[in-house]
Amino acid sequence: MRIGFIGIGNMGSEMVRHLLAAGHTLTTYARSPRSRERASKLGLSPALTPAEVAATSDVVFTIITAGKDVEEIALGPEGIIHAAHPGLIHVDMSTISPAVTREIAEKLRSCDIAMLDAPVSGGVAAAKTASLTFFVGGDEAIFERVRPLLEVMGEAIFHMGATGTGQVTKLANQICQLANLQGTAEALLFAREQGADVGKVREAVMTGFGASRMLDVLGKKMVERDFTAGIVAALHHKDIGVVVDIAKESGLPMPVTKQVMQQLNALMDSGFGEQDTSSLLLVLERMAGDENSSEVIFIQD
């Protein structure tokens, strides 16, 4: 297949690297100077528009920020829809609203373009090692055609059902993840303020029912006070914002998620949006008037 790729950011650039290493030829589009610089380092010369990418591709992958960005890339004046040939497959790996995904897919379908929503989990670390998890929604036959390409970039690949169910699954993943992360921050703050060694507390709790991937991976960052971004906090803020909006529209009671959203709002207001989401600990420390909140490690690319 001829492959197009749009979104050469922290994760996208790693995914492109694996596709190139597997012998694929890519046509890319980069929206920002930084993404164009990444493309150049990978030996790629980006096309001028998303439409140009679509014209020369059988499958176009996108991994960008928000629903409005995906709409612009897919349906905008220079979007995929305007130059795509019948049978093109658009695989969107962004995390956006399921409703927006379905709307985009319906408009593409009217031009005989198939769409899969395939949001990813695992962050930059998993992108680097090609061990991402994909949650995929859309036609199963289309999914099976694209699966070999997903396997180049990830290890766990799930077909979740109809269009939009990939996004639903990713948002459910974010609800679990952020609830655990906020709990981890509160537990470690509590332990330290009560005079315990937080490193030992984390190690002990990891052997029992309180264990979680968040306590394991991001809890370690909290203990070491290393808040260098693995996953940028602003992305989690965006994702949980989508969840809260859907919950409000649907009348769903989600008290824990709403509280986590308030903490993420405080994180963003504190200027930690470009740091790791483990910075939720710093938000709690500031709320408690804790002097430790200034003893952190921030490392920028």
C-alpha cells in the first residue's frame, strides 16, 4: 500500500520511523515548522497539503490534536476528501469525540472513502519501541486490510466494533488512567506528610490491591520528582474535557472524573501543561502550601 502520514509530532515521528524501517514509502504533511524539521530528519519532504497526500496514498494515517484539527485535515478546503480516490482508507489515530469521528466518517463515506478511528495508548515510550496499543473502530474488513501496518507500530491491536468505538474505548482508558493517577498523587502526598518514606510506600503498595500502572510508572516519577513529559499533561486535559462534555450531554453521573477535571484545570492554570501529568502532585502540594512543590526536575527537548 501507498502510505500517507499526517502529524509528525512526538509520537507520530516515531511511528513514521518504524514504517520507514519496515520498507514502506511515505507521503507526509507537516502542519508546523517543528514537524517539518522532524520530517526532514527522517529524510522526508512533506507535501504542501493533506489533499496532495491523499492523491498519492492508499491509506492515510493522521495523529493530531483535537476534533476540529481532524475535521480540517479530512474535510477542509485542502483536506483529504478533495483529492482522495475511491477506496482510500483514512485511519485517524488522534483522540477525539466519538460523535465527531462519526460525522467525519459519514462525510468521507459519501465519497467512497473508508475511515477507521484508531486512537493509541502507550505514549512516546511505546511509540519508540513499536509497542503501542490501538483501539480501532470501523468496518472489520477494512480493519483487517490495515492491521499489518498497525502491527509495524504496535503490539496490542483491538477491533472494538463500529465507527467511534475506538474513541469510546480510548476515553474509557483515560478515565481509568487519570483516576488512578490522581489517587497516586494523593496517596504519596499523604504518606510523605505523615512522615513515611514515599519510595518505600510506593514499593510496598505495588505488591497489593492498590497497585496500578500509574503508581508503578508515574508514581516513580513523583517519588524521584522528575516531571519531564512522557505524555504532555495538556493532552490528558483535552481528553478528559471530551469525557466531561459527553457525560454532561448524556446525563451521566461521573463524580470522580469531574473532580479529576478540576485538578487538571488547576494543573493547566499553574503552567504545567507542557510537563508530565504526574505534575498533579505539584498541584496538590501548592494547595497544601508545601515547599516541596519547587523541588522538581523539568527537562525540555
